[in-house]
Amino acid sequence: MRIKLKFEENEKKFIDRVNELSGENIYSCYQCGCCSSGCPFVFEMDILPNQIIRLVQMGREEELIGSKALFLCASCFTCQSRCPKGINIANVAEAVRHLIEPKGKDYFGPQEIPVELADELPQQALVAVYRKFSK
Amino acid sequence: MVNKKTKLHYYPGCTLKEKTTNLDNTTYAVMDLLGYELIEPENWTCCGAEFPLTEEKIVGLAAPVRILRQVKLEGGNEVFTVCSFCFNVLKRANEAMVTDPLKHKRINAFLKDDIAIDRVTGEKTTDFPEYNGDVSVLHLLEFIRDEIGYEKIRSLLKRDLSKVKVVPYYGCRLLRPKGKIGIDEPDDPSIFEEFLENIGCEVIDFPFKQECCGSYLSLSMPDAASEASYNILRSAELNGADVVALSCPLCYYNLDRRQDRIKEKFPEFHEMPVFFFTQLLAWALGVDEEVLGLDQHFCDPRSAIGIDKSGVEI
Ligand code: SF4
Ligand code: SF4
């Protein structure tokens, strides 16, 4: 059976923007799952890394907005080193976060840091987590 | 006659001046013994810790490029780091200046109008030259392998580390993203093992050496990070290691300083000492214990290198 996919204008725009921002070719993913089998944080994720890509391919922005997985990516690039198509999911997750950001507040800002940890946290962790998860 | 030291640019990064001074101090100590005088680029700032991964929010490239441009202006053609994050950001930013004409143009246009004020004369400099990616960015492990050589290291060893059973922990930033960035082959690295063998340790292989420790998730998703860190330390233990060696202050935070939280989540967890590779090198080269900053560790690592509770070498 053949299924014809037709995207709405806004879906099409979302897919194009993710492609453009991430610098990755979303369409080249053939859902082999190598990324998800190597990702060290799948045990906490609601959707798997390959499903992030699939939802982008389908223009399903709304489903991605609610996804915890986008905020569990540690940019470790394990998926990138294993993907047969060379896709870097950390780039894609970052692009999607940028696109959905204006619709919400900071995912993780300075107010989230427990006071008792302030003394022990390494500077690079603070800089990195704000770079990733706040505007 | 005192041998004249070779001048070399060193970018420490902010964490090393605050939370992991043990990494900074041991770097200075070993490089001095190896014949180098380290120069930190004037007015260096934080590198940004994370390389910007999207094509539009590229302002994060300004800091690392400015640091590299400063090295160049001071006549340096190479700069080394010991922090894996700094290494990764500087190296990727440098690479972007070579391979990405649009980023090169935008960042250079942005940085051209920087104003530098001389602290002594008050003289202002602006209209900075373009930076074209021509400083080479090295991690100290590479610099030791390629420019100092293991032979020289072996000839200077003062202490015996043969009882130290250690796993090399690379983490992410020394090896990935796959391509031109890593200090070794991301899937099958050996540089860290070679280094540890050459300073006399017993090196243990383990399957988690390239796994992520949780990185900055230890702030935003502490439980997920604890589990990732636990898996690494547990695997090191099961493979027969007594200590872990690493180079990244954030890995050190997650794998050492958070061992109390790992233990809360996994009660069967056994504490394990974690060292910076420069601490092991410093110890092997005969540096005094005070310089190693071992009191900064959560898990007391002294007995692992043969120091008893009262500070006496055994
Ligand atoms: S490894 Fe690459 S091709 Fe395979 S599912 Fe993941 S992103 Fe798609
Ligand atoms: S970069 Fe992100 S998605 Fe990819 S393996 Fe690492 S944590 Fe998982």
C-alpha cells in the first residue's frame, strides 16, 4: 500500500528550519536506531533519539515541545560517532530547543540551582547548562 | 647553568582557577620540570564551555576566537589546554574559522572593533586583524606524545607507580565529535593508555572509557547523571581498577565530588579515587604532595599512590 504524505505549510517550515539550524540533513535518517542503542541517557528519555529525528521528519513540532528527551541530551556525540549517515542528534536537539524556546520560559536558569550546591559547582558546568537550557 | 625554558602558550580555563586548582597547579609543576615556561594569553576569558551547535546562535564563537587571536598576537603558533571542554571548544572554533567562511566573516566582523586598553599606559588598541584559524590547539596528552615524547618522560621518572591499577577515562570531549577534533580515534583510542603506561602505572582496560559521565546534566537532571557516573565507576571496579584517571574538571566533579550522591542512589556503590592525569604525572616526576591538592578530592586518593594517613610515603 502506498501512503502519500502531505505536509501543512507550518510543518514544512518547521522541518526546513530544523534542517537549516542544525546543519544536518534530517531526511537522510533511515531510522536504523544505532543512535538510540548507544545513547547513555535513553533510560530516562520519553522518546528515543531516533524518534526525535522521526518527529522532525514528520513536522510534528507540538509533540517535540512536550518531550523531556530534548533536555536529556548531554551533547556527548556518541550518536554522531555511530550514525551510518553521520547525523549529529545533539545539533538537531539544540535546533529544536531553539525553535521552541520563545514559546516557553527558560528550561533551566540560575534560580534552579540549590543554594547548598553553589560552592561546589565547577564554573564550566554552570556555563554549559545555561548555554544549553536557557535563552 | 640553568637551562633556559621554552615558552609555551597555555589556556587554563575558568574552572582551573577556582574549583580545580589541583589540575592547574600540577600542570604548572610538570611543565616546569619538563622545561617549559607557560604563558597564559593576556586577558583570557571563559571559552564558553560549549561549542554552539546551531548555525545561527554563533556568538558563542566570539570568546574562543578572541582567545586564539590573542595567542597569535602574542606570537604563539600553538596553545595547549588540559581541560577537555576548553580543548574541544577552542579546537572546534579554530576549525570553524578554517572551514566555515560565513562564521569566519561574521565573527571577525564582530571582533574587529574590540577595544583593548593597556593597563600601564592606558593606550587603546582597536581595529584588530582577522583571525584565520592558524594557531594549533592541542591537549596536553597530545603535546606529551607528539612534542615532548614518552622517552623523555620515562627518563625523568622519580617514583614507582607500578602498584597503581588505573583505568583511563576519556569521556566525550577529548574524542568527539568524530572527524577532525578528537585527540585519537573515537571508537578505539589508545593515547591515554600509552601515557599511563609510560609513567609506570598498571593500565586496566574497561568498556566505559568513552561513555558520557552526565556532563552538565548533573545540575539539571542530577539523577540521570548519577546513574551514568555510577555505571562508569562500577565498570572500572569490576574490571579490577583501583583508581580512575581523567582530564576534565566536569568529569572529575561528576565522578569524584558527587560520589556521595551516587551512593545515595546506589547503596552498594564503593568509593573510588579519581585523579587528574597531571596529578599522576606530577607524582611520578617527584613533585611534592602539597602541590597535588589531594585534599580537594571527595574520595581520599592518597593511599592509592602510597601515602599513608599521616602523609608519609609508604
Ligand atoms: S543512527 Fe542515524 S540514521 Fe540511524 S536512526 Fe539514528 S540518526 Fe537515523
Ligand atoms: S549526543 Fe545526545 S542524543 Fe546523542 S548519544 Fe549523546 S546524549 Fe544521546
